[in-house]
Amino acid sequence: MNFFQRISGVFTEPKRTMAEVAERPVWIDSLIFLLIIWLLFSNLIAPFTQKDTISLMKNNLRLKELLGEERYAQRLQQLENPSPRAKFFNLFILPPVMLFFGFFLTSLFIFILGRIFSAQGKFIQVLACVLHANLIDKFLGNAIRLFLIFSKKSVFQTSTSLALLFPRLSYTSPAYIVLNQIDFFQLWLFGVLAFGLAVTFKTSMRQAFFLSYGFWFIKSLLYITLGLINLRYMS
């Protein structure tokens, strides 16, 4: 399969495509493609992210008390008028670096968990499968999120999760933080990933689904915990 066949195959023939990716782990072209579309996405939503962050900070009396008047004013000034260096770093350096490490850590953790079920499989196979499965979320998912963000003029209040079914729910509420982790594209992603993991670790599909969604569950719990902790500084 060439690169374009693998992109389309993830959506149209996920089982066959992920099996071939696992058997012949090609990943550099997929990584470059994901980094490019992530850079485009991050830059397109940057004005809305800045607006949401400033609005949240201005309404955050708790944070003002913690930082003090002077530090709070400095931080707000940095958000409203970032320096060229800070703007370049936040738009062109931080997003791809964070995404790359996210892929690497996800693959490493899944690879370690996979050892519970099998002594087969290599890290590079898991990485290739993770990258291709992420086409679902980072390519198609972000395309839909981009449309929603431009429609709502907000990043923080935009979601493709169960929170979408509750439009009046505030993004600073505990319920939103929990529901936001049950993202439709993430659930799709980890379902497709299981096809590749079954071939990589030479396990049954049942075990592969348990491994894939087990990681999703652990990751979701971590993000929920961090989100609830952050609420303490938002109220």
C-alpha cells in the first residue's frame, strides 16, 4: 500500500489496512502528514484559543488572588500582546513537539501494556499503528472540529464528545470535563487501533480491543483528574 491508500484504507478498510501497517510498519510519511495538518489546525484556531484564554483569565478571580495583582497583570498582558518570539514558539514549535511526544508516549505505554498479553511485537509496529489510527482523530476529527470552532467562535466550548449533546453545559463544569473524554473520534480511533494491535502482538481481537480501550480508559481518567484539579483554580 502506498501512503494515499493507507490514508483512505484506515476509513474504508480498517482491518486490512491496519494489519498491513502492523506487518510492514511504515510510519515516517504518516508522522509528517499528521504534524503538518496539526500545525495548520493549531494556527487556524489560534485566534479563538487566545480569545477564550483571555476571557477565562479575566473572569478568574481565584487565579488573580493566587498570582497577585502585579503577576496577574503581567500574565494577562502577555496573553493579549505576545512577543514575536513567544508567538512563533507557541504556533510553530510547541504544537508539533507536543504532538510528537504524545504519539511516542502513547505507543510506548501501549507497547508496555501489550507485554501483559504477549511476548510478540515490536515498538515500531505499535508506533506505526498509533500514527495511522490517529488519522481518524487528527485528520477527519479536527476537520469537523474546525468547522464547529468557526461556527461557535470558540475553542473551549467546542467538542465532538458526549458534551456536544448538552450545549448549555459550561466547559468549566465537572460534568463537561467527564463527558468531553468520551469523544466519538477517539472511540473510533481506538477501535481501529485494535486491528493493528491484534496483528502486532499476535493476540485475539478480544484481547486487542481490551488493550486498546483499556489504554483509552486510563488516559481518560488521567485527563479527567487533571481537569478537575484545574477547576480549583478557575473558581
